[in-house]
Amino acid sequence: MKCESTDIEIETLVNRIKNEDMDLQPDFQRGEIWTKQKKQKLIDSILRGWKIPPIHVIHNHDTAVDEVLDGQQRLVTIRDFFNNEISIDGNIQPEDARMKGLDGLYYKDLPKDMQRRLRQYSIVVIRLTEYNPEEPAELFYRLNQPMSLTSAEQRNAYIGVTRDQIRELTNKF
């Protein structure tokens, strides 16, 4: 299987979805399942300039359409935000004064320069070509295998005073 990686601006992805050059709902995909809060966290991450995981697509040579293998929920969220269906939650942690000032706004309400920066935000898209029929399904399975973190791993992911206090306590025992 050949995998080609490209950085694509959100504006291009949204247009490809709108023009049906990218299929968010191929036969193997589940429906839209993300909660409003999860969608708002993704938008918050993008607005903060944080990198999000890559999108995997299967290029269908017969139709020239890219079928989304992994990243459907992220692309649906981005599409819906650009269609003014999702507002910004400015209270998502960690607290940020700039984000707080955007609370409740939709894409259309953002200042033009912020809209421009959002449109120019790039996401890595990995396009699968030259594959055996069973390979995309196996990759989908591997990408979507749930991997739960233990409570200790979750606590360790926190940065700051709380994590340091927990480490001090565990080192004493």
C-alpha cells in the first residue's frame, strides 16, 4: 500500500467536501457520533494553533473521490463550524483570555483576520493508493482500536502543581 502525506489547508478540505470530492460517509464509516462538547474541543484546538491528528483517505481511482478512512468526525466538525452550526466554547481548559473572548461566536462572527488564519490552518492528509483490497480495512481497524489509559497515565498527563504533588506523594511510599 502506498501512503502519500500532504499538508492541506482547511479551506481546501471544506471545499472538497462541499464539492463532493471527499466522501465523509463511505460504506464502512459509522455515523456522526461526536458530542457538541467534543466538537467544540476540536475547534478550540484548531483556534489555539495546536496540531490535530492526520486524516486518512482512500483514493478511489474509478471516481477520483477520496473516501475518508480515519478522521470523519474531525472533518464533519470542521465542515459544521464553517457552516456556522457550531459555536466556540471559550471556557475550555486550559483557560485562555483570547478564547474566552470568543465564547459563543460562530465562524461568521469572527474577525476577518482570524477567519483567514483558520482557513489557512493545515492538516496532514494521508492518501492511500496502490493498495490490496483488504489493506484499508486493516488500517482502519488498527487506527481505531481503543486504547484506554490507566488512571495513573491520565494523571501523569496533567502538567503543573497537581501532577507534581501526586509525584511527591507517590515517591514517599
